[in-house]
Amino acid sequence: MLRGMRGGRWSAEEEAYADKVFELFNAGSVPNCPEGTTMRALLADLLNCAPMRVSKKFSGERAIGKCSYKRSSADLDEEEAELKPLEQAFHDSVRGMGHLKMS
């Protein structure tokens, strides 16, 4: 395992977070998730762990397979409408304080 990556037993908080991401992934409403991203890759990235650790956790009845992310167009418009003004206000408040990662 690479240094700094999570491993071993899943905490209750980690499982709850992964389950929520799983739910949002299936609904097509994960914020800032590019289309075509696999659930395995997304969870491994968000949880800072090896993709195989995710595969082992989500096996059997909960198997994630090779499903790819497809954003729901209905959620996209509503999400953007709510998120855009908040994102802009944040960027305005920190302008000139260093580099920002734009979504």
C-alpha cells in the first residue's frame, strides 16, 4: 500500500460517507464528479485508499461492478442554481489571498 493511504478496517463514519456517495452516484447527483468516472475510482479518491479496498468492501450483494457516472440532468440545473452564487461569493471573499481551485 502506498504511504499515506487508508487501509484496514472501515470506520463507521467512513462507511456512512461511502454509502452516501454510493447513493448520490446512483442518483446522478455527486457534486464535481466527471461523467464516466467509475464508482470504484471515485470512492478510492474520496477515501484516499486503494481501489481494491473499495472493491473488497463492495462485493457480493453490494457489488459496484464497472458502473460509470452519469449525471442526472434534472439535478444538475437545480444544483447549479443553488451552488453557483455561493461559489461566486466565496471566490469574491478570498480573491487576492492565493490560488484557488476552480470547480
